[in-house]
Amino acid sequence: MGLLDKAAEKKAEPATKEIEKPKRQRKEKVKSSNVEVAETIAKAKPKRQRRQRKKKEPSEPKVIPPEFELAGRLNRFAVGLANFVINWGIIVAGIIMSAFLGANPTWILIGGILLALTNIVVLPIFMGRNLGQFISRTKYINSKSQKPLFLHALMNNLNFPLFLIGLVLILMGSGDQDIAFVIAGIIFASILLIDSWLCKRYLFQETKQGVWDIIFNAYLVKHVPSGDETGWLAKLEGLGDFAEQKFKMNKE
């Protein structure tokens, strides 16, 4: 019986081996097919292209627009003198009255400060020009033929008080021997000299631009009224008639 059992087992082994072989082949075929599918998917996926950087377009040159004409020497003198008197004339008069006459300058100083704020801040925001520019028939424009930011008018009219503050700081620093006050005073006082002397007379002689004009890209040009102004604008434009006829600034 033992021999018969062994013979039966030997006959059964090749059958089982033959049965197992197709299973392995199927697994190998499935694996190979999966690899082929993965390769085809990988080939089908497009490669990511690198983003091309956009070339920056060259900025437009900052020059005065051709339709405007730079303000002449008399126009510049008129706008500077008018703004100085309007902004600081009443304040300086109040300080002198208090120092030499012993008067109470409180209301005078308040009136002078309100007038200065109106001319330096309010009018440039709503009208685009200050009283000095209305009187001298001038205005500020940038290279895009637009009025510059109102901060330009503010900083442009603060040169004189910054100069005075600089002198006070220099005197305080020299008396107390504090070098920090002296340096700060020199910086504040030099702004007026750099703006009116160095820039306008030498560095930017053709365009007559000062420090704040360069920073805000502003040009002082002649203004020609359109004749359609009404209300307050017409009254402000009328301020330039006297100066234009008296000093003949339009014929310069």
C-alpha cells in the first residue's frame, strides 16, 4: 500500500505544478501590462514649461509735455513772492508786533496760520493751484500733463520754515554743545539752499526744477485761462489780470 500511495503522489505533483504555472504567468502579464500603462501615461503627460518672464517695458521719459511752456523768470519771481507774503507775511508781522510792540499776536497768528493752510493745502487739493500761481498765471504739471500730488505744494512751501527751524537748531546745538542739534539744523537749513540755488541754477538749469519738483516730477509752466471759468475759479483767475498787465509776464 505504501508504494501505491507514493506512486499516486508522484502522479499528482506534475498536475499541480502545471496548474500553478499559468497563475504565475498571469501575474507576470498583469505586472508587465501595468508597467506599460504607467509608461504610456507618463509619456502622455506634457512636460511643464518654464514660465517665461515678461520683459519690463521701458518707462516713459520724464520730460515736460510739448503742449506746455515753462514759466519765465518774471512768472517765477511773482509766484515765489506772492506765496511768501500770503503764507508767512501775517505770521512774521504778528511775531514782530509781539517782539517790538508788546502786542498780543494770538489772533493774528491764528489768522496767518489759517491763511497759510488754505493756500498750501486746501487750494492745491480742490483747485490744483495756490494763490501765488493764480496771481502769476502759472501752474505745476507732471510729465503726464496732470497736476502733481498735493504733497508737492505742501513741501514746496515749507522750505522757508524749515530753514528757520534749521537756524534755531544750530543755535541751540552750538550753545549746548550738542552735535546732534547742529547736524539736524544743517540738514533742515540746507534744503532751501539746495532747492533754490544748487538745483534750479546749476543741476537743472534748463527746466528750473528744485528738490521737490524732481521728487514729484513737477514742472512750473505758464497757464492760459480757458475763459469758461465760473464762480470762485473765475474770481481766482481774475487775480492774474493785474500782474499780467502790470509786469507783462505774458510777453516774456
